Amino acid sequence: MPLILVKEDGTGKVDANSYANAADGDAFHDGHFYASAWNAATAPNKEKALVMATRLIDAYYQFHGWKRSNVQGLQWPREAAIDPDRNDLRLSALENNLGPYFEEDRVPKAVIDATCEMAREVLIADRTDAPDGEGVAQLGVAGSVNITFDKKDRQPVISQVAQTMLSKLGTLIRAECGAAKLVRV
């Protein structure tokens, strides 16, 4: 069965499986110096990469605020997700009824751009694959070659560029540390 990309438009679609579509990816990569993997991909592969990138982002990030609906397919749109760049942060809550939050009926541009960036990375390599040499602590050939792998030196699933793009929106969940949402009553 062929993949059908359903882009989240901010309404909290139950069947949404991507934050971006191929047109978003094409526009993003128009300004990208290293876009050759994206530009060479077929339209179906671009869509698959966008869906996979969305899955990875949703799996590896705990975003600020909470999902707008319990039935929506993706982590965005969100309520009470603080936008640190909003100009109205300096206004008091009484002066501003919008608050310092991302709009609840939209997916932030940073999420769309990070999805496009990750889609390109997914087209280049399987970022979820176990690293070569996993489990090898040391390998030696009599007299000449000795290889030792650093198990902590591994390519992150979410690229450093995408992590930076998403850094103001939430917290990257790492296997070696846990994250808990603090709720004050």
C-alpha cells in the first residue's frame, strides 16, 4: 500500500503523519547549500523521508505545553507552548490576552523546517541504524592494527542542526537521562 502523506495544518488531524509536505521541503532546500540528496530524491521518497523525520522528532522531543487534543496524530499543535521569541513576553498577562505562547492552531515554522532538515538527513543515511562496530570494545590484528571504538561517539538520531532548530521548543529526550514534566497544582 503506498504511503499517503497527511500534513498537520494546525487543526490537530487524527491521521496526520507529517509536519511538512514535499512542497515545504522543496522551498526549504531552495536555500540549502547541501540539498543534493533532497533534490535527487523522487517525490514518493521525499514524502517517506518527511514522514520518518516527523516520527523521529515526535519520538525524541518532549515539547513545551501539551497536545491540543488527545486524538491528534502528532505532538503539534500544542497549548501553552511558550514561544521565547514572542514580542509580547514583555507585556503582562492583563495587557495581552494572547500570552507568550505559540499559536494553538499552527505548527511553528521551526518544527516544519526541522522536519525538512531531518528528511534530507534520512535520505542520506539510516540514522536509527546501530553504528558500525557496535559492541566491539577492541579489535587487534597480531603485530600491526588495533581498533578501539568509543561507544559514546555515535551519530545522533536527530541531527545537530535539527536539534538546534528545535531547542527553543522543547527538550531532546536522551536514552542516558530521563525527563519528567513538572506540573504545579
